[in-house]
Amino acid sequence: MTGNDELRDRFASAFMHNYGVPPVALARGEGCAVWDVDGRRYLDLIGGIAVSSLGHGHPALVEAVSRQVATLAHTSNLFLHEQEVLLAERLRTLLREPARVFLANSGTEANEAALKIAIKYGRTHGRGYMVAAENGFHGRTLGALSLTGKQSIRDQFGPFPLDVRFVPYGDADALKNAVTDDCAAVFLEPTQGEAGVVPPPEGYFRAAREICSATGALLVADEIQSAIGRTGHWFAHQAEEVVPDIVTLAKGLGGGMPIGACIGLGEAGEVFAKGDHGSTFGGNPVSCAAALAVLGTIERDGLLGNAVRVGALLSEGIAAVRHPLLKGVRGRGLWLAAVLTVPRSAQVQAAAQEAGFLVNALQPDAVRLAPPLVITESDARVFLDALPGILEAADA
């Protein structure tokens, strides 16, 4: 029995069944590479689901976390500390808009905070329902799940207490018809992540902004996956020159440490009063120090440009592959999906793993790539050279 087999068996005995049993037991990482417990090396092209912005073991992250945990590891929300203030100030600067920040521990918690803001805003202004997109994903807690338009993970936990109306993603006319003066908020991803890295038509997010402005509904941009340089911008909505009312963040913000943020811009930032919301661990000093290290390193090392450059190399390289299993590629920056002609993504993931690459079978016909922002052109070319063989093995 290999080390992987032994640890997978122990996992299967100890954990609930919600994850199944993951295929690889990882032991360590360095840069964009990880090694399993048997010593096999893989190029990490999923980055902990768009989380490991600086890769693995980055000196800036190690130093920031080590220093902070040795200084002050936790305060709760009964006290404040400088790291959380610095982070909130930094996020406001990157947004380039007046805003107020709530720090949480995850993406679903960030969206829960946004939902509570929307509910209170709606009650204050006599508005009763929300609008979200079909196939959208906003989290698995019951509030966030009520906004998630993915029936396979939603239906068994309903009915939900909130009135949420779903519209086809990318259809501006359907959105306009759904959003009236009675709508409190519209929740949208700039690109749908869990649906298969599906971008909307050109101008869709601008249309959403115009619709919300005309009706008085809040526009909530769920940037859990898309922000912090993933698409080559600090926030994906900035590429559309759109200013949302609320932005939610997590994943890449902490570079591997758990942190989320709900940012209210303008009036939305003033909705919460004392006692309206809270989190014991939200704004944890260690996670805030990690986030500051991530943001500082992305800026200092030009990783926004690297996301654009290496992302284009990957996108163009995948598009150039001629294989009957490969239909094309979609996405932006270092957030891509290789789209298949038939539902064989699980086989592609397994073949890639066998070849030494970690990718994600996101949908039956879509394989996600979300590597660390520090990935090099050389790393990308190694994968592209191997891709035809991976597809051939998956199609056998």
C-alpha cells in the first residue's frame, strides 16, 4: 500500500462523506509545485481553487504569518488591531471608491454579510426580493445557498425563507424585466466560476449597473474567485469600468490563510449598525497579515501583469491544440476553463494527474485552471507541451 492509499483510507474512515475521498494526499509545496506523501511532484494548476495566489511557501507569506502569530494571534471583535485596519484601508485604496469593510473567514460568510445588508436595505426602503443568476454560485450556508442557482446542490436543502428570483446569466433583457422598484439587490459574479468559468456577453455587467441604478436595487459583485489579480485586475469588475454597491472577496486574498471580506461602497457601507453582524474569528490578525503580504507582493512583483501575460500564453496555447476531445478555452487571465466536446473532464483530470499536473474537473465538459499568480511562462509551456498527450490518454 502506498502512502497515498494509506492516508486516503484513514480519511475515508474519519470524515463525513461530503467530499468523497480526494485522489492525492499532499505533503508539501514550493512555488507552483507540490509533492504527495509518496514524493511525487505535480505542477499545481488549480492553486487550492484560486486561493494560493503566491504559490506555496512564498517567503513574504511565511515571514508575515510567522511574525504575526508570534506577536498576536487572536483578539476577537471585542478589540481592534493594526493589521485589520491596514487591510481595510488597503482594500478601499484598491477599489478607488469610498467604502466600509467587514472581514470574515470565507467567501460564503462574505456573501452572508452582503445578504444581510441587502435585507436591511430592502426593509428600510420597502423592497422585498432579490435577483440572482441561474447556475450562479455564492456559497453553501443556507443564506448564500438561497442565492445559488445550481439546483444539484440547492434543491435538497430547500425551501428557503428568502424570495430570490433567478434569471439566465448574461441576458440583460431578462435581468431588466426581473428587477423592479421592489427589488432589494442583484447578486452576480463578473464571470460565473463554478458554472465552468463562464464569462457574460460584452457589456452585461454595465447593463446590470444601469438597471440597478435606475430601480434603486443594490448591485452585489461576488468576486470570491475573480478578484485579487486572478483576471489581471485587482477586481474583475474594474475591467468593465463598473462600480458595484457591494463587493465580496475571499479565496486569493489570504494566499492560503482563511479570510473573506464584504465591502460596502457608498450608502451600502452605512447600512449596518452596531450589533447587526459579527464574527469571532473575522479579521484575525494572522489572516490579515497574510492578506497584506499577498497584496504587497502582487503589487511589488508585477503579478497583475504576469496574470495577463501567462494567462494569454495558456489560453492561446490551449486554443491551438487540435484534438477531438477539446472544443476550446474560455476565461480571462489565470482563470481559465478548457472546454471539452464530450463530458470527460474527470478522465482529463485523472490523466493530467498521472502526467504530473493538478487540474480541476469543474463541470462534466469543463476543466478549470487557476494556478498561482507566480506561475512562469516556462511552467505554462511544460503543461501545454503535455496537453495533447493528456487529452489522448483521457480519450482512450
